[in-house]
Amino acid sequence: MCDLGAVNRSHSPARDGAVKSILMPRQRKLAKHTEPPRTLKGWKAIGVYLGIGAPAAQRWAKGGMPVRREGRFTVADVEQIRQWLGRESHMPAKAHIAAPGEDMAAALKESIAAIRK
């Protein structure tokens, strides 16, 4: 006879990842809209801010991007990077670094106004 009280619990649907994701969808963390930091600490942080990898950030530093050493870390000032990018791009003003979820209309208006001057 089959005992209905004894259930094989080694492979239950609740433990299966696919079934669990259907039953309980993942909650997405909403990105906080905060100001970018004024100082970037480390190659990874510099690369993330610029939208490039850490090795590319190191190459850009060899090409003249303003960075400095503070102890064992490489540190970059956001304003100095924006000014440097503007000079490298032959722009009349500082470059604008776009952040995810940011309204680009204001940045485009500012760029157009700087070119018209």
C-alpha cells in the first residue's frame, strides 16, 4: 500500500528555481537618484563612472587623464575628468557624463548653448 502521508521532499517544486521564480517574482531594487561622487577611488570606480573598463581607464590615464595616487589607491576628481574630456573632445565647455536614468534634455540644451557661444 502507498502511504499518502510520506512525501518525497528531496525534489519539491518549491525548491526548484524555475517554479520558485514563477511563484515569487524577484523584487527589483530601485536605483536611488543621488549625485555622483566628487572623488572616484580606484580604477574600477573610475571606469564605471566613465562607462569603460578598468584597463581602459588605466590607458586613458597614461594618455593624460588627470588621476593621482593616494596611498595604494588611484583617485580621480570628477570635475577634473569632465574638464579633461571636454578638452580632449575639443568642446568649449566641460563634458557631461550621462548617468543611467538621467534626463538628457537638460544636458543637450547645455551643450547646444555652449557651442553657440
